[in-house]
Amino acid sequence: MSKIKSGLAGICVLALAACGGMSPGARTAAGAAGGAAAGYAAADLLGADSDWKIISALAGAAGGTLVARNPRNNRCAYSDGKGGYVKRRCN
């Protein structure tokens, strides 16, 4: 995948995750996918080897899981690492 396509894919997934009509689980999954794409794209742009691209994608996925936020009650959906999510007060 070219660098431009990879970056655009990450931006699109993150933009989709920000939509209000998605469930918290769907936003978490979209955020993880977008974060992984953004992490991979950043490593690719910097010319990293394949090991660092994987590490960057995993770090981006971890960072992207916090997309599900309910601003009305300050509750966030965090990935539980098992494919689900846990709701609690935002950090």
C-alpha cells in the first residue's frame, strides 16, 4: 500500500470513529484500526524496517482505542484487550 493511501485510510477510519451514530464498541474498534493504520503509516514514512512498523501499528492501535467518549457524562469506553470494552470515567 502506498504511503498516501495508508495515511488516507487512517484518517478516514478516525473520522468515521468520531461520528456520533456509532456504538461505543464500534468506535473503539474503528479507533484501534485507525490508530494502527496511522502508526504503520508514520513508521513507513520514516523508513522504518518491518519490525518497527509492526510495533508502531500496535502502539497506534492502543492509542486509538480511546475514541469512544460520551461528553455528556464524561464516560469513556476502553478496550479490555479481549475484543470487548469497559466503560468508566474518562482519564
